Amino acid sequence: MPHSLRTFLESIDNRMLHIHDPVDPLTQIGYLCSESQGPLMFHNMPGFDEWRLTDILIKDRAGQAAAFGLDSANEVCPYLAEQMATKRGKSVMVNDGPVKEVKMLGKDVDLHALPIPQHSHGDGGRYLGSGITITKDPETGIRNEAIIRMMLTDDPRKATFWMAARHNYAHYMKYVEKDEPMPMAFAIGLHPVYEIMSNWSGKHEDFDELEYGAGILGEDIEMIKCDTIDLEVPAHAEVVIEGLVHPKDRAPEGPFGEFTTFGAGAEGPAPVFQITGITHRKDPIFRHMQATWFTDHQPLITLPMEATYYNRLKDTHGNTNILDVFVPPWASQFMMIVQMEARWDGQVRDTLMSALSGPNLHVKVAIAVDEDVDIYNAEEVLWAIAA
């Protein structure tokens, strides 16, 4: 059976808090997800009777270990680093899949019918923050995936989105040069490994992030053609939103509480997504990703970052024994803690300099600790610095 959101939810049901009381997804779910320490499933959302909503699946190392099928939290980074260094999967096309069970096409499209919450007070509106954004390079045909925010508008068939400084944006600029609309889709509700790898930022000339995730899961990912645009999407997603981005359309977007935990910045006139179709499973589960601190929002980005640096830092001085790497959510991705074995003078300094000069722009502070310090415990890390 292919790995999906549903197979993962079954595997962690003993940790899941099921909420059957009525909860408004537009005004209440954001706060409840922000406060939760573990997985949530909402079963009763007035106005969205056929839907369930889930979040807080991989907030901590326990959830991340479950996603990778591991038993121990400290295995997560070394395991993902090894898999990323050695595994590439592939995609296969299929003619039908669960995501095609219900269709809203053309004039029947209504993005407002999905239980998309408002994340925080002060946001510009309801935001989709959990859609794996799929575009294709018009020259090479290679897809790219990322998780990009999208703001709902008063028009149920239009939304604005923010995608600067990503490969998807490079695709968009090629379409702008051609003065042609860009096909784009949002796939919601996949196995968390696909979500994690969609946040990997690296060069990929002959594969995409979903195929990368498939290799880590040891499977081929089944893809299916969109109904209204020329693009392929995961057949076992919960929801797919299809549409076109016209090269000159712009509309207001933001503000939005981003991973920095601030609600300002990165806002303004943004490209417009004209929605041409929505398909989803029967009895759909909406995968939410609450974009406030200490949620899934941070580790989805930091996990591939940690694994990339784990492999990079091992090469410092030819062979440095790196035990673990952690980018804590409580530092908004701007701090990296490296657990390592120091063998000679200068090795720690050069390892930290390598961390600060790496390919990701987030890290501003790098800390190295010995193997007897729990890098997931802020108190122990601060004790090690002070002592």
C-alpha cells in the first residue's frame, strides 16, 4: 500500500487527540493547534460537515521518528542525512486515484468550501499553508515542489500567493518572459515524508522533491494528470487545487505570521492564482499546518536543513564525528546546535564556521556541545554554554 497521510495517521492513532466537540476552523482551530503538544484530529466543524482536519503531526522528534519509521528521537537527523545522500526515487503515472473521487471544476470551483483556517490574529485573511506547491520548468519539464502560503480572497476562484526566492518562482519568471500563464497546483494531505522533502532546497536537474521523498520511503510515488491543466499531482493526496498564474495579474497579499514568528514583512502585490479545479477524496481529511511557533511549520523546513548540514559538517577537517544536528523551533530556524566529538584544537571552531557559511541563509548562531548534552533540551544547552 502506498504511503499516504491516512497510513501515517493510522500508525500514530495512539498519540492522536480526537476532538468531537464543534470547533470553528476559521476562528478557533488556529489557536488550538498553536497550543497543542501533540497530534490533533477535529471531527466536527460546523459548515464543513464532510471534512475532518488534522495538524501537529511532526512537531517534535517523536512525531518525526514515527514518520521515518524509527524508534528513537536521536536517530532522526543521522537517518535522514544518510537517506538524502544515497536515495533517489521515481514517479509513475496512473490513470485513476483517490484524489479524483470528488471533483469541482470550472464554475463549480469554490475554494471557500475547504476548511482553510485563519492562522493568527492580524493575518490578511484565511491562509492555506499546507499545500505542496507544484510547478514545472517549461524548458526541461522537471517539476519542483515547495510549501508556499496562499491567501484566500473574496472571489472563491482566486487567491494570492507568495513564492519569491524559490525554484517555483524561477519557473514563473520563465512563463512571464514567454507571456504565458503558468500551470500550478497545490497538493494537500500527503505522508509527512513528502511534506518534509518538499521543503528541501537544493539543485535537482533530473528529479523533483516528491521523487526524493519516494526514495526515502522506498516506493515509487503514483502521479496522475490534473483535470484542467497540464501538470501531474500525487494520486493519493487528500486534496488537489489546480489553476493558472497569469504573468501580469497582481493583488494585495499579507500580512501573515511567518516562521520568524513575526506578522510583518514579505507582503505586498503578489501573483494571482486563478483556480480552475479542485479534486479530493471522499470523506476528506484537511491537513492543516499552523504557522505559529512550536508547530509543524518550523521542523518541516529544518529537517532537510539539519540533514544537509549533518553531511556537510562531517567533511570538516576531512572526517569530523558529527553525532546530531538540531535547529530548534524556539529559535525560529536561526540557531543551529551541533552535537559532536572534538578530537583536536580548532576542530570545533572550524565546524561552527562551516555551519555559519552553509547553503541555507537562516543560521545566525551556531553552538557545539559534547555528546553528554541533550541538544533538544534548551536548559542543558544553556548550562553547557554557561559552564
